Amino acid sequence: MEFKKQHIMKQPELGKKILELRKQKGFTQEELVEQCNINVRTIQRIEAGDVSPRSYTIKAILEVLGFDYEEVFDKKYTPGKFDAVLAIDQNKIYKQLNIAMIFGIIYFIAGFFEIGVEFIDLEKENLLFKSIYIIIKTISLVALFFFFRGFVIVGSFFNNYLLQISAFLVIVFTFFFSILDVTSLFVFKDFIGVFGVSKLISYGVLSILIGIGIKRLLDFGGLAKWTGILEIITGICFLAIILSPIGVVTQAVVEIFEIILIYRIGSELKKTI
């Protein structure tokens, strides 16, 4: 089954398109609002590019004008830049977003175990500790891969290249730092502090980029907006180093928001299958 992508123009292009279609059908703004139960002021603001309407509002307007929503806005899913690398199947997008949500929950839970293990006194390390640490790191890494692969898919789907690239970089950097963390158990223990600072700076920058990318998911309103804002705040805390404990707390909240967002996006996109 072919998967389509719901592509909504951004303002002011959207307003210009609706204005063009309305005039093409010979409707006045007053005639249009009478049939789609939207007040004149709303139509004026949409056409002027002052507001970004919800998808159901656009559908109502197009239905009155006699245009098919899919015909005007929907396009076939175009493979993203990282589809091959991340084994993304364009015919199973909804399923893969569900998987991303599930692994997001696993990643969230694994994070608490990961933090707990890292608080253990390194002087008391033994083979059992190292084995547990490696297992938790592996679970966390696998969960993060599938979780953020979901955001790569979302970024590709909505032509949100910033989200697509930054989510991919999170996967790459996490893989790199996970190897360094495990290696530090056996060698390079004197450089653990350096690794920690490098991780904070890297994740700080990436969190800000992902936050901006998520905020651009305008179709998902306040959820995307506040998820993005919290992600940006988390990134700033990590970059400040001294505020990193606050960043750890906000990151936990962000992950909950991101899990809900992935679920919401998957539910919306399922309707286009």
C-alpha cells in the first residue's frame, strides 16, 4: 500500500493559495463563510497569512470550494536522506512510528537505570558492575536508535530537514559516546571528565536544533510548540554545564512530550494511508 504524505503549505503561501482558489470559483469571503461556518475575520486572517489554520479548517474551506484536499496538498512519500542507513521502509511508516513510540518509553525507563548506575563509586567497580553497565548502555542505545529514527521519519515526511538531520546526528553521537563510555570502564579512566563535558556540549547543541525543528511542526499546535521550547531550554542548560542537573530533569519531561508527540503524529498520518 502506498503511503502519502500530508503536506501543508506554510503561511503566507497557504493564504495566497486559498485566495487563489476562492477567486477561481468566484466566491466572495462572505459567501464562503456562510457555507463553511467560519467567520469573515478568520477567512481574512488566513488569506492575509496572519494565522496558520488547522487541517480540518482547510478541509472545510476546500470542500465548500469544490476542491479535493488530497489533490491540493497531499504528495507521495519521498524517501529521506537517511532512509537506507536507518532501514526506513516507506511502505510501513505508521508501523515504524508506533515502534518509535514504544522504544521511546523503553528509552525513558532505561535512562533512570543508566543514571543510577553512573552514581556508583567507580573505585568499587567489578566485573558484575561492568556487565550491568554495558547491558544498560546497549538497551538504551538500541531504544534511542528506534526512538529518534521516528523523528528522522517525521522530519522527512514534513520536509523538516532540520529535525531530520539533527535527529540523525543524535543517533550518531550517542553511538559514538556510548562506545567511549564503555571503553572508559577498562581504559582512559582519567578522561571520563573530558568525555562528560564533550557530551554535554554536543547534546546541548543538538537539543537546541531538535527543539527548533519540533517547533516547526505547526500542524501539531501547542504540543509541538512546548515540546520544542522545553528541548531548547534543555539544550541551553547542557551548554551552560553548571545547569546540567536542571537539564537532566527537563530532558525527562521532554522525553514524555516527545513520546506523546510521536503517538499523535502517527495517529494523524494513519488517516492518510
